[in-house]
Amino acid sequence: MEAVAKLRNYPTSPRKMRLLADLIRGMQVEKALAVLEHNPKHPAVPMRKLVLSAINNWKQKNEGGDEGQLIVKTIFVDGARTLKRMRPAPQGRGYRVRKRSNHVTVIVDDIEVVRAAKQKAPKAEPVQEEQVPVVQEVKTKKAAPKKTTKK
């Protein structure tokens, strides 16, 4: 059974956080924690804590389960509130500074359950094309070049 952990209103841009999320998507949990621990980007620390929180949530749901078989099933980053501030600019102007923040959601699950769900999911059957009458192309004549008069 999957477990979810959410990080809300973390003050870094969603684009920076998505770079980390793309790194660990689909990885085994131990490998993802190692990648985040040694990543130099500053949002790696809260992301690592979030993955640890998802692992603990999974342990509480699945008493006696093996956490070594966990993978990061789903991870996504959404934009959150944007704080708008003003910065002084030349000639009495003010430039707008947008301080972005984000929401991160991590879902971890047992690798066996994920594989079973993929095998169980029916494949989409090809849609049978209805018989449509074939339309013949109509050839159009090119316009004759204009004649120029010599003076």
C-alpha cells in the first residue's frame, strides 16, 4: 500500500525543485536518499527529509513490511504562492521581484505492487477505423504567367 508525504510552501522556485524531483523519480528509496544527500543544490535537504517522511508513513501503514523494496512511485512539484516585492531601480523606478515557492508531493510504494499493477493494467486496444469513403484529389490548374508588354 502506497504512502504519501507532502511539503507545502517551501520557499524556492518550482523549477529548481523539479530538477531534483526528476533525479529521483522511479528510483529505489535508498538510492534516492544517497543521491539527495550528496547533491549540492540547497533544496536537496528538505527533499531528503520529505522522502524519509514518506518512508515512515509507509512503515506505519504496513507493519512488518520490508522497506528495502520501496521505490519513489510518484513525485511532482507544483507552484505555490508568489510573494511580490519591490526593489529600488534607477531614476526613481521600482522593479518587481517575485519570490516563488512550491509544493512537493512524494508517493512511495513497494516495487512488487507497482510491477503487478503494470502487468495487470489492460493495454489499450487499437481503435478500428470506420470505413470512410476515399476522396480523390482534385488537380487545380496553375494560373498562366502574366504577359508583360514592351514599351
